[in-house]
Amino acid sequence: MQVIQRTVLLLALSMSVGFVTLLHPTAAQAQDVIESQIDGEFEGWEGETVIKLQNGQIWLQTEYHYHYHYAYSPDVIIFQTSGGWKMKVEGTDKAVGVRQLR
């Protein structure tokens, strides 16, 4: 993902969850963001969706949200908030609460 697109996406995410993110995050802040792709098909959020990423991590949806959206290997950004981790999947409007299983 290009630097400008990442900055715009992070700014949009910050506005959607109610906190301010600097346009040029420090090294410590950058560690609170994970970028990857879903390993295979994504069929949306179902309440307890398990997401396997191409980087080998596995995440579980912790915040109830239902939304159907089909995509093959979409980009994801996972970022830390004061309330835990949130995942934003490319092509969806909402960042959803998640926790890492592996």
C-alpha cells in the first residue's frame, strides 16, 4: 500500500473510531498497526468470524457486527485503540473489534 493511501486510510480510521492519529506516526505508534491480507475468501462479518491472514496471524471477531461482503484476499489494517484491537477490511465501512488467537 502506498504511503499516501496508508496515511489517508489511517486518518479515515481514526475519524471512524473517535481518536486522533498523527499523519506521520512515531515508531511506537507504527507498531500499533498491522497491515496484511486475508488468506483466501472473506464473506463478511458474522458475529464470531475467524480471520486468517497471509502473515500467519489468526484473529477472532469480538465486537458483534453483521455485514455481508465478498472479497478474495482483501487488504486489512489492524490497529490498537484504547478499547482493544480493531480490523478494517478493504471494501467495508466499519472497523470491527478483534483479538488475536495466533
